[in-house]
Amino acid sequence: MAAPNVSRALMITSVVVAAPDQVSADLAGEAVVLSLQTGKYYGLAQVAARIWELLKTPTRVAAIRDTIVQQFEVEPERCERDLLRFLHQLADQGLIEIRDGIDP
């Protein structure tokens, strides 16, 4: 069964949040996420782990981009492109929810 949010458009103005049916743990600046729906786990390196931390509360994609640009050496355009790609991957795996039109 596909995650219900996969078909929703993910844009820089979207609000995203970690899905409730997962658990995660911080491991020395990295993270491990376990999908309770599929039983699969995912390892996240430093930047992805920081994004995951920001996803623990509903957050606008633009705010995540701005935080990553401030905390890591990355150009805003590249950050936005890579962030949207990563969030699409998380959505495809049912690990995040996209809540368009909802203020964080």
C-alpha cells in the first residue's frame, strides 16, 4: 500500500513533518530511522540527520532550507534542489507527511 502523501505536490512552501509510524535515534550526529509500516531502516548522515531533526515538528520546507544553508556550507539553490529530492524520497517511503496549506 502506497503512502497517502506520495501523490501530493511537494514545494518549497509545503509544510512537512515526520510520519507517526516511525521511530528514530540519534547516533553521534547521524540518525537511524525505522519505518514501523515496512520494517525497513534508514541511516542518515550529518546533514540528513539535521533535516530529520527539523522534521520532528511541522516545518515549512523553506525554513528547513534556510536552517541548512546557515549551518552548513551550501549554496541556497543547491540546498533547495537537494532538500526537495531528499524529502521526495522520504515521502515515497512513507516517512514524512506533506501538509500543504497548514501553518507550522
